[in-house]
Amino acid sequence: MEEKKFDFNSFIGMLLLGGIFLWYFNTNKSDVEAEKSNTTQTEQTTTVNPVTNTADTKDLVVNDSLQKIALKNQLGAFAHSAINGKDGETVIENDVIQLTISNKGGQITKALVKNFKTYDSLPLHIINDKNANFNINFGTTDNRTLNTQDLLFEPKETKNGENTVLSMKLKVSDSQFLEYRYEIKPNDYRIGFAVRSQGLSNVINSSQDINLDWNLKSLRKEKSMRTENMYTYYYYKEDGDVEYLQMKDDEVGNDVEWVAYKQHFFSSALLTDTPFNDAKLKSVDYLGEDQDSVYTKTFSLKAPLALKNGELNYNMEWYYGPTDYNLLSTYEGTDLNEISDLGWGIFGFLNRTIFYPVFNVLKGFLGNYGLIIILMTIVVRIILSPVLYKSYLSSAKMKVIRPEMEEINKKYPGSENAMKRQQETMAVQRKAGVSMMSGCIPALLQMPVFFALFKFFPTNIDFRQKAFLWANDLSSYDIVAKLPFKIPFYGDHISLFPILASIAIFFYMKMNQSQQSAMQAPPQEGMPDMSKMMKYMIYFSPIMMLFFFNNYASGLSLYYFVSNLLTIAIMFVIKNYVIDEKKIHAQIEENKKKPVKKSKFRERLDAAMKQAQEQQEAQRRASQKKK
């Protein structure tokens, strides 16, 4: 058996291998410990963060305290609302109007008139997008000047029966505050509004002016910007009379009971039980040359408020709604219906006493407003038919005596016989029972009707957005074709109703030409021939009508179209079936046989004409002697 010997080389190899294992193990252990150490440090860093957040919170508390100190330095006693108040809005509404009232300033920031749309079918806002501002500026006893529009009010909504009440308080404390109180009734455009203070007699500086400022830029609502701007006015009631503001510098009003910013078919008004004195009223045309502007005019009111026993106490009322004459007439004692602009003097009288009552009756049983216009036109023409008959009768009489008047012109030619000619002409007319005025008066009587209806149709909100035939809005122009260019004074569209009205006017004037020629005395020397002027008017009037009414209310053009058609028909009947020229001639011959009794006025007129004739004859003889 072979004896085993110790292998030294193997022993050395085992030692080296063991050393390598020990080195590897110790190296990995250090890496693991280092990794654990890093993990621990990360965890420690994470746990430190709450300490850092706590420090930030302390900083915020410090900053909040500093902010409160700054607000107190800036606002004084009224810092209470700024510190405790929150920015936000409150909506109050009824069936006809919705108001959004902001905590900041306690003012109305949106006034939505329900049941109406703009010309482009959008919700109709009187106030929106910061186009209005209400502010009270006052001084405090610690020498600060504050504006309510910059301060936060605290809202509180309650009920008063069926009415919704919103109290907006600008607080010094719970027992000291300035309050705006809104009260909205069911189905009413009027909003009760009160401005009052409590416990502020030692806070508000009574020696400094307290001013109420109300500004508004009227938003465009109608298709015709020019027409809307034309009927946008500043109205106010001063000393019991309703006035409107011209486009000029500030107007100062005293004893002002209300102001109204009329925006054609919709208006904003502020009424007060305690009239404003030294109130500054201003209106500026915003439109200018920009026909696409979203605004028409700007309005402003600046009225001093008076303290009573150191406190404010004003009972007011807002109105945001349609400029509806029938509706505004129900607000008795306010005279707000005068902002409907029915015309002054006799024109307004006709609209109030005749045309609106007739319109209201027709509206009661007819829903088509185009048919209402046609029926109103028939009623007006029937009422005026006796006037038209008188006019035609006068023209017929003048036609009968015209040969005699021409003989007088031949008998007394020349300018030296002008007075004699005039006397003889008047004598013939007097014997025949004819007067030049008898033909003019009927035409003059129709003028008030023309101008009254010129106000009635464009301002009556009942015609707004009411369609008839091809016109989709009787309160604005109709469009049958859009032009690719703009014609000066005409526009960029073609309206059909003005064209029809112009054609009717042309045929009416053509038919009326013979009547007017008969009414005129034969042309005398040195005097213009009126018949030639009438020929020009036949063509000029329809063209003028076409250009003027192309941008006007289609309801008005419809009225004139139907009115002229009816007038032509009535004239045809009178001329061919009512008036008999032979009977008229016989009657004139009978009148000539009767003695004519002169009035005192006629006697004085004849004496004056005779004296003038004698003076003229004396001057002629004197001039001949000098020659």
C-alpha cells in the first residue's frame, strides 16, 4: 500500500482561495451597510419635512397678520368686511328679470331681461361684461376716502312674503354697517333698492361730500345700429318735468326724481324718493364712425347724497326692462312712460289718445302685427277721407274758375298791375266761394298724422322681432338682397317695403298732379311756375323715400305703402263717382249772383291792398315824370 504524503502546494492553494472568499464577503458587507446608511439618511430627511412645513405655516400666519394690519391701515373701520368677507355673487330673479349681484361693491353686475333676445338671438342683457358701475364715494373721520366698488359686502338673502330680499352689508361691526337692500317682486321689472347706514355717524365724515356714481355703456341689441343709436337718449325728471339730455357737456339737475338711460327698446332707470340736487348728468355718443361697435352711448350720473342725523337713508327703485309705453303707463305718478318718445306736442297727443288705443284694441284680437298695421292704416285713411274730399272739392272749384283767372292775367299784364291782378283774382275766388287756403288746410291737417306715426312705429316694442311676409322684424329694415358694397345714404342691402312705398308714392303724386295744378293760380310775371316744380317733385319724392327708409323700420314703410294705395283708391272714387264738376260750376254761378258780405278782416285787407296799389301807381307816375 502506497503511503500518503502531505501536499504543501494544495495547502497553499486552499489558503489563497479562503482569503479570496473573506475579501469578497467583507467588501459586499460594506456596500450593504453603506446602502442601509443611505436609506436611513433618506428616511431621516423625509421625516424632517413636516418640521419645514410647520415653519411655512408660521410664515403664512405672520403674513396673514401683516395683511390684516395693512387692510386696517388702508380701510380703517371698514377693514372688517375686507378681512371677513368673501368674493362671490348672488342671483335673484323672477319671471321677467334675473339680477346677478356681486359681493364686491354690492352692485348689479348682470341684468338679464327674460323673454327677449338680441337681434342675433342671444340672451338680452342690459348689464353684462362690466358695462355698468355703481359706487358711493365717501370720507371717514380718520381721513380716508373710500369707494364701495372696491369693498366686500356680506350678502344675506331672505323672503318678504312673495318678494325676495337681498341685504348686502358693508360692515364695521355687526351693529355698524352700510347696507344696500334689494327687493324683487314677482313678475315685475322694478326692483326695490335702499341705501342706508346704521351706527356710522362717528365713522362717515359729514364735512366731506358723499357722491353716488352710476355709469353705463349701452350694449347694442338691435339689427340697425344707426336706428338704435337714434332712439337712445338720457331722460330725467326735474322739478316735475321730464327732460332729455342733448349731446353736450355736463348738465346739472336739481330736484331730480329719476334718471333713465333709454336704449331704444330697453331702458335702465334709477328712481328716488329723496330727489337729487346738484346732480351731474352726462351722455356721450359712443358710436362715432364705428358702425360695428358693441356700444351705442355712455351715460353717467353723479349725485351728492345727504346725511340725516349722521346717517344715510335713501329709498330708491331700479327699473331694468322694456321701453314699453303700455307697461310704463301703469307706473302711476312716475311719468316714466314719457321715455317712450311718442313725439312732442300734437304728435304725442295723437299717439297717446288715438293710435295707441286703436293699436291696443286691434292687438286684443289679432296676433299678426303686419295685419294690425294694415288695419290701422285703413282706420286712419277712413278718418282722413273727409279731409281728402275737401281737398279734392277745392281743386275742382279752382279748376272751374281757372279760365276766369287766366283772363284776369291777360287783362292786367306787367309787374305794374300785380296788385290789381291780385285784387281781381281774390274777388273772383270770393264770389265763387273758393279759397286757396281751403286746399292747403286739408294737406296741413294730414302732416301731424304723418309725423305722429313716424314716431309710433319705430318706438313701439310690440313690433320688435315680429315677422310679416319677407320682413323678419317690423321694427327694423327688411332685407331681400345683400349688396357686396355700400351705397352712401342707402346702405349695403335692398329693402323691398321702401321700394313698394316709393312706387306707390310715385303713382299717387302722378295722379295728384292734375289736382295740384288746378289748385294753383295761373303763373304770373316774375313768379316761378309751380307746375314745373311739381313735375320735379313727382320723381324726387319717391327717390328720397327710397333712400331714407331703406334703413328704417319696415313697419313704417309698410304703413306708407298701404296708405298711399288706399289714398289712390279713395281719390279715384271721389274723382269719378263723388264730385260732379257740372254741379260745382252751376253752384259757383249761383254764388256769383249772391251779394258777398265782407268780414272786417277782409275789409281791412282790401283797404290795405287798395292803398298799396295807389302808392305803387303814384311811384310809377313819379318815375315817368323824371324821365
